[in-house]
Amino acid sequence: MNQDATLAQMRELKLAGMAQAFEALCLLPIDKQPASEQLLTQLLEAEELYRKNRKTMAGIKLAQFRYQASLEEITLSPERNLSKDLFHRLTDLSFAKKAENILITGATGCGKRNAARSSSPPL
């Protein structure tokens, strides 16, 4: 089976991430191409990453966030009771992996609901 037929079959089987990785690997010089067992591992990892990314993007789209925000934009200050240590513990989402709860408090209209939604991992 030639490369074009392999790519077509991957796309037919809905293995888009694998097809992208295979196409990129085929462009490498022969001496830089991975061995067969490495090739298979790289293709499977590429497909897994592609699917996780699509799932994340679908969750973000489904959440219908009113504002696009990033972690870099958050102001860490003593007035907000938000230290770097606490911030990093929240952003690694380990509380969700351990099934722990967090409580976000603040004045009316300060954005608690948006903060809670943005800290939850997309499903």
C-alpha cells in the first residue's frame, strides 16, 4: 500500500490526527524517519492528542463563555486573597482529579460564576 492509499484509509477510518502525523513523518528524509515500532507509537500518540484537543474545543464551544480570558490575565494580589501558590494549586485542577470541592466567594457581580465555569475542565 502506498502513502496516498494509507492516508486515504486513515481519513476514511476517521483517524485525522494519525493522518496528519503520518503525512508530516512522510515528509522527513528517509534517515530521519522513525522505525516501525516508533512510528506506530508516534501515530497513536498523535491521534490521542488530536482527539483530546477536539474534545476540549467542543467543551469550550458548548460552555458558551461570554468572554475569552486566559490565566495570564488574572491579577494576583493580597487584596483579592489570591497568592501565586493558591493560584497554581487551582490551575493544575488537582482538586477536580481528587473529587474535592472548592468554594468561590465574593461580592455580587464580581464574576464568581464565570470564575467557577472557567476553572472546570470541559467534558
